[in-house]
Amino acid sequence: MTDVRGKVVPGRLVGALVGLAGVLAAVPTVVLPTQAITNNPAGDAGSFTVPDFEQSYWSWGRVADTTPGLEDAVTIGNVGGLVVLVLALAAGLAGAAAYAFHPGTEGRVLGAAGLAWAASQLVGSTARRLGDTIFGFFGQGQFALETRPAGVLEVVAAVLLVVATLLVVLRPLAAVVRSGVTRVRRLSRRGAAAEEPGAGDLPARETPRVGIARIRDVAPGSGHGGGQPAATRWGGSPSGVGFSDAGPDAGRDGQAGGTRQDPGADSGRFRPPR
């Protein structure tokens, strides 16, 4: 027992044991009937006497006339239903084992798939029997619907398998829900921040205009060279590097709206410090 516990993935023992108990509780439904139709002692027989009668039903579709002392009883089988039930229980057992001993996402996915298949098979059968009992499909007049011990075990198995499936998917489901809530809150805060204008935001018409630096060709003999004084090189010539206030819409050489900017009009405006 100690060796088995040592091989079980931490935190998965309870879910695996609940799933195993659910599969074992459902095994009797393979060979035993889950419900039967019998005489209703409280029913009104009218002017004739109802003979002893008993008809049994299996969860996987078999129907048999099990009246005591009856010879040549009629039995209707359903091999397909039996195969599906056996496969579902086998999948549930394999899912519980994979969840217990296989670490990581693979074990969790296999466990959830196997246990969910077994749970759906038993829940469907239990729901059909419960509907027959509530609506009195077989329990009217002279007959009554009885639930056999295998049917009680089937209900227990369905509940255990549903609980085991929830234990397997509970942590990933909670993580997905938390992630979704966090994302919704983040988007809500982002939308609220986008609706409120910032303190530094300015309307489009108040956006300041920024001048553009442009490089102009140096005309021959303009005096730009290493031997000229700095004042002559930077401030006295209309050629070289200069700035324009024309803005982004200006054309080449400082032209804006067809008007050529005169770089020598204010030669000392952008003069370098001395």
C-alpha cells in the first residue's frame, strides 16, 4: 500500500479513489436488472384476476420475463448496449488510473475523458428510470415499477463518477474562470481609462508646429571652409544647415503653399552659441 501511495501523483488520490468506487459500484448492472414491473396490489383489477407477473429490465437494454414458475420465458437482449456499457466502465477505470499515476496535463485529460464517459452512461440510465418512476409510465393501474438493488447501486455509481469528474477538472476550471475574470476587469479598466482624456492631451488645432531642419547645398565661393571665422561660416551665409518653420506640409527647400522660405531673412535666429 505504501508503494502504491508513493507512485500516485500528489493531490490526485482522492479523485482517483472516488472514480474507482464509482466504477466498482456500477459493475453489478452488467449482469443484474435495475428495475422490474410487477403486480400492483393496490391497483384495481376490475372484474378479472391479474396473474402473477414480473418483467425485469437491465440498464443496457435487456428485457426478460422473470415471472416465477414461468416456462419458456421471453428474453430480449441488446448486445450493442452491453458493449457500450462495458466500454464505458473500462474507460472510467482507465481514466481513474491515468489520473492517479500519470503526471501532467496528459493524465488529467485522460482521467477526465474516461470518468466523464462512464458518468454519462450511468447518468443517462438513471435519468430514464427516474423519469419512468415520476411520470408513472409503468406504475398505473394493475402494475408497479420497482427499483432493484442493482438500480440503487447504479444511482450511487452515477453520483460518485460525477463527483470524481468534477474533482479532476476542478483546478483547471477554476484557473480558467479566474483568468477570464481578470481579463474582463483589465479590459474594463482599459476602456474606462480610454474614455477619460489625459491632462496633457491637446485638441488637434492646438498642436504646436515644429520646424524642420533641412540641408542646403553650399554654393561655390560662399566662403565655407576651415579657414573662415565661425561667425562667417555659421551666420553670414544663406547656405549650409538651416531650419524652417514651414511644418510638415512644406515642400523641398522650405517651400510651403508655393512660397519659398528665405533662409537668409533671419540669419541670426538659429545661430549656434559662441
